[in-house]
Amino acid sequence: MTQRTLVLLKPDAVRRGLTGEIISRIERKAGWRITALELRTLDTDTLEQHYGEHQGKPFYEPLMEFMASGPVVAMIVEGERVIEGVRALAGPTDPVAAAPGSIRGDFGVIVRENLIHASDSEESAEREVKIFFPGRA
Ligand code: RTP
Ligand code: MG
């Protein structure tokens, strides 16, 4: 099943110089391709659209501030089972609970600063691709 997913390398990943390492892990998966890639600093409007489902939660405001604190790398990745696959490469939300070998497990400690976002379903992927790459909708 060929899919596409929206991936963000969060400001901590860019600041720490980990984008190459993370992109390399994604690129090495057989048959997966990066079909769009952009470094950009996210404005409030974009972030509200992207993380709107979390509005009202205690971590929402600090999350918005963190996500606007520096540039992110936004990507579309296409390939076989790529939605579930990038989530598996990333590991669970809490980096301390994430297994070594996963991106969050290898590089993260703080829940908020967990390096990577990846769409969690086909519906989310289509919605998020529209937000970040409207020309590719
Ligand atoms: P994402 O949406 O970024 O791919 O991450 P996720 O699905 O694994 O986690 P989600 O529940 O959607 O949460 C979105 C992001 O909010 C931050 N967060 N902080 N308790 C906390 O402080 C907390 N909980 C979540 C993380 O950056 C998480 O990735
Ligand atoms: Mg999420």
C-alpha cells in the first residue's frame, strides 16, 4: 500500500544538527522517497492548523512556543506503509519510554522536544500535506 506522510523535524532536531541523521534513517528504508522538503520557521496560523487537536490541553501553549522557536524541516515522504513506518522509526511520544534504535529513543529526553512529527493516519497525512505543501494537495 503506497502512502504519503507529512514529517516535521522539530526545532530541537535542527538546532542540534540531527537533521542529516534523521533524514538518512528515513531514506534508507527500502523504496521510500522524499518528494518535498523545505526548511522554514512556522507562524502561529500554520501551527494552530497543525496542532489544533491539542488546543486547550496543558501542553498546548508551550508546544506552540517550542515549535515556533526556530526553523523546522518539513517533508513529504512517500512509500510502502510509510505512515505507520515513520511513526515506528520515531518511537513513542515520550523519548524516555522510546526504545533505543528509534529516533526519539536515541536522541530525546524531554517529551515536548521529541525531534520529529509524523502524520498518524491517512486522514491526518492528507490534512497536514495541505497545510505545509498546498501545491501538492
Ligand atoms: P506529533 O503529533 O508531534 O507527531 O507527536 P505524537 O503524535 O507522538 O504526540 P501528540 O500526542 O500528538 O502530541 C503532540 C506533541 O506535543 C508535545 N507533547 N508534550 N505532556 C507533554 O508535555 C506533552 N505531550 C505532548 C510533543 O512534542 C508531542 O510530540
Ligand atoms: Mg500527534
